[in-house]
Amino acid sequence: MLSLMRKHATSWLIKIILAAIVIVFVLWGVGSFTSQRSGRVATVNGESITLDEYRTTYKRLIDQVRRNFGNNLNDELIERLQLSKKALDQLVDKKLLLQAAEELDLRISDEELSRAIKGIQAFQVAGVFNSRQYQIILGRNNLSPEDFEVSQRALMLLEKVNNLITASVKVSDPEALQWYRWNNAGVDLEFVLFAADRYKDVTVSQQEIEDYYNTHKETYKTEPKIKVRYVKFDPNSYVSGVKIPGDEIQEYYDDHPDEFETPKTVEARHILIKLDRDADPEKVAEAKTRIEKILKMAREGQDFSQLAKKFSEGPSKDRGGYLGSFKRESMVQPFADKAFSMQVGEISDPVRTSFGWHIIKVEKVNAAVTKSLADARSGIRKKLAGKAAKRLAYDAAESAYDATYEGEDLESVARQQGVAILTTDFFSRRIPAKGTGKPAAFAKAAFELPEGEISEIQDFGDGYYLLEGIEKMPASIPELKIVEAKVKADLINEKKNQQAKKNAQALLDALKNGTSLPAAAKQFGQTPKATGFFKRREAIPNVGYEPDISRVAFELSDHKRLPSEVLKGRKGYYVIRFKARQAPAVDAFAKEKTEIVARLLQQKQVKAMDAWIKQMRSRSEIVIEDNFAKNQG
């Protein structure tokens, strides 16, 4: 059990299954199961995984990672995260699950499918399935109802298989209590930090610098660099030449009504008395009595925000229950239905949701608004002009590329097209050239380009580019005189760290020999500090977030107050000494039990699913196509 506690198990497959009815995943992550095969990347027990399926899944993973990493996402990070392998693994696992569903004769009836689709919020208007909304959402994502329903049926099958595999997984009360005690135990330490910066008088000789350089030469090896010339076809340069007829603006307005509709929103406060979803009737009645007393005070004129600060058990408590302005679909039912049926200033009767009992006070209602064609015209014109300018920029880039393909040099082509030809300084993959929309992609294209050749058209987000490699500079180890300042600084820093570690070890040895911590620390001009009690996954007070130090700290006890060695942290070397351990309050376990059980259940379900997948893989014939495997390697 403790090994499970220490792992944050994740599974891409489980995330797929648990998100089976989430419309964004459905539209992005599945693709058309009826699409024609356009190349095969693998087979699973004789069934093909197509290149189209792989590309769709890989793109979804890239989009997920991009939302987390933003502009920091580059080719190196993509490779490190092994997204290509994860995409293929997902598809193999999905195929195994669907094959299992076939063997078990599991089916999704038309009634089940219809009920699931009608339950997807994205297809609803005012909480009710709307066929027009259904068609609009699918059309916006280039899906037909037939393709979507095939995909949704497959996802529901995956969910059925998952439920069957994990149905026997349970979490007992003793398991939950053990996890609670392990996760909420506290430990209190004394410590002394030996930071490298304390040692100011470290000096090094020229001979030491030379010896250090000779031993660490590879550390100072430069990266390969390249210099390119390029031309850029910027869509902004073509906008002024674009004319958008009025009928195109009218047509766009008619075809995209949802772009110009601002839905109704409500601004409100609420007071929440928490209640488990499956609470027994006695607790439900008790919580309702509490909320009714608060409601009485509110309706008698007491300030609602102050009552929320005093009584609410929700995260908005400190803001006086203020929820801001929200759309209907942003809130759970029936909270949303009630809030959207109220008038400004009205206070609701108690409303029960999966979170507990609420009372709501509406402060503002913003009616739904549809922007008129007159108001939307300027924005539509700008959007259409931008698209047209992008097409013109691409046409110009294509014309230039065709000219270079026929033998003209890039400089003369740029002159004919009336665009500037630019030349970079030398740059590396790690520190790419600046001035492009996607520097990492620019660097990748440049390094893949043979010297003297001109690239195909490249889209780096801010325009279309043609690149020509001019000169490459291979990786090399610079002479000492070029990097001597850095070598000296590195050597001094290493000596400082060695001195810090040596003193920390001397202090620890003194403690093991019976010297008191204050007396031993005083010999090094130090004063011990205390952390106070902290939990395993928390930052250590007066130290910071140091998982390795925290792990060792929780291995100490009254019988073993000192660690076996000094501990390296981000600020230097630590000597720690155990003071006391604190068990969590058992009575608080009852409040957290439901959440703990749910968390542990999910972890155990993931573990069960992973074990099932591993077993199925070992019994299955999975063949990766040679060409695909080589490209991924």
C-alpha cells in the first residue's frame, strides 16, 4: 500500500477513457473511424493502425503539451517527452480494448448512444439537447453526425471495458486511514546549512585552472552552429492590397452566427454548506437546517457577503461568496438553473448539488446579446482580409520557390519579389536565431538543410520563409584562453562546495560522537535553526521545497535522530537532526475520508488497467511497420 502512496501513477489511456464524454476530446482525439486507410503504422493482432489515426492522436498530444508549456515547447522537449511513442501506445492500447470488447460481446445500443450524446453539454441549449447546436458544433470540427456517432460509440465501448476491468477494485477503510496517517504525519527538525557562498576566500592557481580544464574539457564543448540567409513573406505586407466585397462579409456573418452571440451571464454570490454526494438522510437534514438558519438571517437583512465569510464552506468564502460573472454551463446543476431563473437582488431557497446545500444571491444579470452586422462588419473584414493576405503571401513564396527550383539564386528572387533578404549570425539549436515566430522550428529547418541548398516553403507562424544554408560551424572544444574566466569560476564554485560539504560532514561526525548541536554548530560560526512541523509533500519551513531532505527526515525517529550522511539541497549542504514526530488528528480523517477513498480508488484503477494492458500486450501480436519505426527512431 505504501508503494502506491508514493507513486503518482498516470496513464494516458485512463485519461482517454475518463474523458470519454468530454466533447473537446471527442472532436480532437478520436478522428474518424470510417476514414480510408492512408498508410499503416502498425498492426495489433492483424488489425491496422493507420497513419491518419496516428497523426490525429499525435497532434492532440502536442496540443495538450502546448497548453501546459506554451512557447517553451520545442523539438527537444517533444523528443524528451516521447510524444510519438505515447501516441502510438495510446492507439495500441485502444485497439486492445476494442478487441476485448468484441471478445466479450459488449455492445452500445442505439438508445445508450442517443442518451450519451444528448447529455453532452456542448450540444445543449438551456440544458436541453438541441439538434441545430449539434450540427453546428460538428460542422465547426469538420465532422459528420455519422462519423461522430461511430467515434462516440467506440469511446463508450472503451469505457465499458474499463469499468469491467476495474469493477473489482476497492479501497478499504484501513487503507484510507493508513494513507491519511502517512500523508498527514508531521516531523520537526533542527538543521544547519552550509552554503557555498559562505566561503569568500577561495583562491585557485593557474596550474589548478589548467588541470581542471583538461579534466572537464567536454563541459566547454561548443554546440554546432549555422548561418543562413532567408526571405520572409509577411502576410501583413499584403493586407493593403486586399478588397473584401460586402456580400462576402454578409455571407460570413450568416454562416457563423455563434461568433456574434454573447450568451446570458449572471453575477452572483453564494453560501455553501458542504455535504457528501452520498451522505445519509440524517446528515442531509442537519446541513439543510444549518443553511435555512443562514437564509433566515440573510432575508432579515444581514449582509450576505459577511454571512458568506462567516458560514460558507466553499473556496469563495474569503471573497464573501463572490463567484463573479458566469455562463449557465459553467455551473453544476441545479445551481445553474436556479441562478439563471432569479432576479437581481433575489436570494434563493436552499439548492442541493453534488457539493452540498447552497443559497444564492444574484447581483447582476447580463442579457444575451447578438452583435449586429453593422457592428461586426469591421471585425469580419479584418479577419477575411487577414486570410486573403495569408494566401497572397503564400502565393508569393510559392512563386519565389519555383524560381529557385529553376535555378535562380535566392538574392535575385528576393529582388524580383520586392522582399528583403536577411542573413543571421551563427546560431545553435539550443539558442536559435531571433526574429522569427517560431525560433526552434526555424533552427530545426536550418540544421536539416544541406549547405548551399534552398528550403521548401516554411511556415513559422508569422509568415512564409525560404532558407538557404550559408555556412556551418561544427562543435569544438575551445582553447583554454577563450573560456578561462568560466573555467576559473567553475573551479572556485566547486572548491566552495567541497569546503561546505567537508564542514557539514565534520559537524555531523561531531553530533554522532555526542557533541550537542548548538556547541558543534558554534565551532563553525553557525546557529541551528528549527523547521517546525511539516508534512511529507510540503515545503520545509526555513528550507524550501526539498523532496530528498523531506524523505530522509521522515525516516528519522527518537531512535535514530541523525541521518547517515549530509544532505545536498539547492542552497548548500544540510545537517539535520530529528526533534519530534506528530501524528495527524484522527477525528479529521472523517472529513477527508470520501476524497481520500476516491483518490486511492482512481490510483488503484489506473494500476489495475496498466496491469491488464501489460498482460494483453504480452499475449498479442503487435507489429510496428519498419518505415515508421525508423522515422520515429
